[in-house]
Amino acid sequence: MDERELRQLLDSVSSGAVSTDDAVKRIATLPFKDLGFANVDHHRALRQGFPEVVFGQGKTVEQVTGIVLELMSHGSDILVTRLGAAEGAAVAAAVLGTRYDPLSRTLTLRQKPFHDRGRGTVLVVSAGTSDLPVAEEAAVTAEMLGNRVDRVFDVGVAGLHRLLHRLDKLRAATAIVVVAGMEGALPSVVGGLVSVPVVAVPTSIGYGASFQGLAALLGMLNSCASAVSVVNIDNGFGGGYVASLINRRQPAEGA
């Protein structure tokens, strides 16, 4: 239940269309549901505007399935991240309607009609094709959180003309997620070309001295472009989430 749904419920109680007892039943499990192995947070959408997202890595198929079914029972859209191919296929087979994407390693289900909550477009940019799993995780996250999302892939600094060819998309976006490994230079370049926030996502792609993404992380943290902020290594979800908050309309704007 998000703020809009809660307001509708309270209005229905006020008008007499819903009884007080029925309203109490609907909100009785709003804070969370204890499944024994997980406390499913049904209050997340009301507090933060988005339902709880499930981190799939390290969870069994049964655990992920149980959490997904509990979230579905409250009408929430479903986003599971970092779910392996075998686990993702098994959960998708067990829960009707869910879709597993092996590239982004996400499992999704939209139970509500898409509602554009953004002021504009979130653009996801990747330096190389090897960065696509993390970039797609960012893109899927932003889409599931109610944003129009565009993508520009494989435009790293080794061939800067590829990026400059997409300046129209860069400058049309409200927030940009830039995903890069190796030396992590691309967010600085993008940040110097646009007037909107850039969320940098370092990836663990690179040879030995990249130290599994540490070189890219440090390079991004030391960016000389003023509008660049950085999330953790391989954290496409975090990049997509932050960009969603940047792009999100305020209630006064009709969100």
C-alpha cells in the first residue's frame, strides 16, 4: 500500500463506502509480515514511495518464492535482483506471471498499470558491452519504479565519438546512470557534457590492476565533474534507484 492507496482507503471510510472494520483488516498487516525466514516490509511503499525490493543472492528458491507471494498478496509490483539463472527460472515457474531476465538477473512482475512518476527520462549509459548486466539491472530497476528509461550502450572513452554521437539523448535526460569498469572514466566525461545529475556505477570488469572494480570506484570518487555521485561496485540497482528519486515528480507536480 502506497500513499495514494492509503488516501483512497481513508476517503472511502470517510464517505461510508468502506466500513471501519474492513479498513482495519486491510491495514492490520501493513507494517510487516513475519515469514520465519524474512520480515516482509509492507510499509516500505508508504514510507518511501516504492515497495520492498528483494535481493535474491544467497536466498533459496523457496525463500524467494515465499517473499514474492507475500508481496503479491498485497498488490505490490515485484522486483527481485541478483537472482541466478537456475533460481530465476525455478521461481518464474513457481509464480505465475513473473518474468526472469538472465542478462540483468532480475525477476519482475507488474501488478499495477504503469504510472509515469518521473519528471522526464532516466538514461542508462554503459561504457562497454561487458558492463551490460549491471547497466540492465539499473534500467530494469528504474522502469519498475515508474520511470521512462532510455539506453545508450557501448560508448566508452576508447571511442569517444560514439558518445558524442548520442549528445541529444544525454542532454534530454533528467538523470543519467553511467556504468563503467576498467579505469571508470566515462562518468567524468558525461558529467562534463550535461547539466543534470550523473549517478556513476563502477563495475568489476577489467584486468588485474582494476582490482575487481576498485580502480573504477576510486576513479569515479575522484571525478572532477561536479555533478557525479557514486554507488557501490556492480550496484546497478542502487544506481537505478537513486536516479528514480532524482527524476521523481513531487506530489504537487501530480505524482
